[in-house]
Amino acid sequence: MTRPLIGITTSDRKSRIAWWFDWLAVRRHGGIPLRLSPSRSRPDHLDGLIIGGGDDIEAHLYGGEMQLDVRVDPERDRLELELLERFIPSNCPVLGICRGAQLINVYLGGTLDTDIYSTHKSLKRRRTVLPRKTVDIVRGSRLHRLLRVSWCRINSLHHQAVQRTGDGVDIVARDRDGLVQGIESREYDFLIGVQWHPEWLIFNRPQQRLIRALIRAAVR
């Protein structure tokens, strides 16, 4: 079987350790990982695409209020929006991770909660790569079929979340605080976003099933 080429978007300043987890997640399930960042050339062809985690998305892209105390990456925003514009219409499998899930929603016309801790005062601040948060998956959703579980434990590294969903987008996972943790498109075969980082959960079977499903969908 030919190994599919999987583009993974990152910032130019992403650490080697973080990239290693991205690389491993794709490589162990049979894909060829290709790092995509603003300073790198755009590929002519991809079999699959992962929009990775990272800095906040520029607020003007979804009509939000600009925050002065957060880091944004406008060049990366442009790169990822260009990639989605190019590859979604061809039904290329796309997985959004954390920021990536948010960007997919924004691309499809949705909005974001710019700071969940400001809008939900009672939320506990959880920032950890360890699976310390519980998420419920909507039964019958594509995400449910891929993970093969109705709930799972996840990590949490975000302070923004999907607010109003974009065109053709369904909410398919929420945490126990009610925040959106998973979305998927009704219009495309594999266009899924998760608010957590499955690439960090290398011994978690449901999360590895998600990465493996992307690789399998990319073999066409």
C-alpha cells in the first residue's frame, strides 16, 4: 500500500518535541508527515490534511473582539485558510486539532468564544497534556463511529472554543462543562475537528483510532 502524504500545519516557531508528536502520530499509522508552515512552500498535492494546534486565530476573521494579551499568527491563518479553500472541495480528508477545529469552524462561517474563562466564570482552569477532562460523544456521529466510545478522557490546552457553528457543521462532542469539544461536517466525508490533542495521547486507543482513520481515509 502506498503511504499517503499528510500535511500538518504548524507555526514557524513550533518546538521540535511538539513536532515529533505530530510526526509520530501520522507515521505510526502509515502516513508520510509533511510539515506545513508560513515559511515553507505550498504542496501541489496532499492525500490528507491536519490543521494543528497553536496560537489564537485573528478575531476579525470571525467578528470577535481583539484581545491584547494573546499571541496570534496572521501568516499561519492565511496559510491554513488557503489550504482549506484548496483541499476541502476535493473531499480531501481533514482533521482539525484544537486551534485547527476552531479554524475549520471559522472557515465555514462560524464564530468562536474568544476566552472561555471570561464568558464562563465558574470554569476551572485546566491546562494539561494529560487526559484529565471528560468528553461525551454524540452517538451515531462520525466521530462516535471512529472513536468507538460514547465518552473519553482528553487533555486540555485551549482558552477559546467554538461558539456558533459554521455552515453544515454539527456539534458532536462536549465536555461536562458544556463546552464544544468536537465538530464535524455534514457535507464532506471526513472533515472533523476536535478541541483536544490526540497526538499527545499516544497510548490512548480511541485517540489513536482517530489518527488512523484519517490515514485510512487518505488512501484513495
